Amino acid sequence: MFTLAHLSDPHLAPLPQPALHELANKRLLGYLNWLRSRKAIHARPVLDDIVKDMLEQSPDHIAVGGDLINLALGQEFTNALAWLDSLGGPERVSVVPGNHDAYVPVERDTGLGLWDAYMRSQVERDGFPYLRRFGKVALIGLNTGVPTPPFFSSGRLDHDQLSALEKLLAELGANENFRIVLLHHPPLPGLARWRHALREADALRDVLARAGAELVLYGHTHIQAITLLPARTGDIPVIGAPSASSASFALDTRSARYNLFRIQRNGDRWHCEMTGRGLRARGGAVTELERLVLSG
Ligand SMILES: [Fe+2]
């Protein structure tokens, strides 16, 4: 049995105080937005409760679905690295970037590059997609985070990533691996409004349908959702997670949560069960919210 925890969009708080020169771009709007509304939604005590419960479940691996930070400030990248280290270190944790992690262009050395150890293939392979293997379970990480104009949070997946993904899925599928694809943006058309959607969602859907996968995990919309994508090798559960720091409890699908996937081989089939754990109300305890068999 292999257990994977998927947690997304922590949007780490508190936000470091930006210097004036750091706000001379799209960050200014983002900062005002943070002060006006997002600051009240993304609560650090909520995230800390979610993480504590997740670590108590002792997952074999943790997948973080992007948007660790908010405005791509230098101090945020450093703070997020410390937070990742607190989850268990690069051997135990994988990360894909979200749009907020690429909010404005930032030098790699002082930006996303700080998280490289969490986004690196175990085998000789540079960049995205990365591949991490745990016996017959394979995790493929895509990078869809790009800087966008104000009021947009769309994602991009270039041709190189798409074709490398298809090749990896085909090779891994031929050897009966359990293939997990991790990305920030919803991978299928229709799961996000156009200003916020992955531009290449049609192409990615087609790659997944042709090559197959056993599980696809995303974040971005801050909504718990399950979609089944018909594929040549069988239906693929495509699962979106809400923000793990969400203190918005008006809708069950938007409250803070993470998902645990228990994966095991039974005879010639894979069995995968999902357990959602999270909060039902502010100040409550983290409890089991949902349990269902996804395959096998
Ligand atoms: Fe987000």
C-alpha cells in the first residue's frame, strides 16, 4: 500500500510586508486584493491544523499543488521553502508551481529555483515534467504557472511538456505503473472560467485520453471536485482540491481540506481509495469528510 496526500493552494500567510519598489507592477493589485479579501480567506491557523492532521496520517508522500505563496515576493519564496522543509523534505514532498508562484517574473535564483529540490526528477531528467517513482507508483509533475496580465490567472503548458508527458505516460503505462499526474490548473476544458483556465486544456485532455493515467490531481479553483475522463485505458479520476488554508466555510466544497489516496495492487488491477479530511467549521477539528473508491 502506498499513501499519497494531496494538498493545494496554501497561499501562505502572513504576507511579508512588501517594499514599495516591489509593488510597481501587477503586485500592487494583488496586494490590495490580499488586504481587501484574501487575507481573511487564507488563514495560517487553518493551514497549520490541516498540515498537523496530514502528518499524523503518515503519508508515504505529499503532493503540493501550487500557489504556495501570493505575490511572488522574495521573502515569500524563502518562507515557503521553510514551510516545505517542515512537511518532510524533498524526498517526501513534491511540488508543482501555481500562477501565484509565478505572479510576476522573478529571477530563478531568488524565486522558484529555491524549491528545485522539491520539483526534481529522481532519474536523470531536467525541468518539467519531472518524474518521481515509488515502486510501481509514478508521480509526474507539470508546470503550468506563468505570469499573466492583471485579472487573469490562466496557465500554459508548452508543446515540449505535452509531448514529454505523453511519452512518459505511454512508457509507464506499458509497464503497468500507477500513473499520477500533478498540476496546478484544471487539466480539462470547462473546469475554470476562461480568464483562469489552462490554455492548452483541450490538448492535455487529448494526451490523457490517448496515453491514459490512473489519477490526475489539480488545485487552482479552490473547489473540491471529481470528474471522470474517459480514456483508452479506462476512466481517469480527475480530482481538484480546495485551498488547504481556506477559512471560508459557506460551501462544503470550498472549506479547507486535503485528500489522502491509498493505492495498492490487487491481482492484476490497481485499487485506489480517496479519503478527504478537513474542517467543517471555523475552530472545529479536522475530521474525515468523505471516503470513496476511485478504482479497483
Ligand atoms: Fe490559488
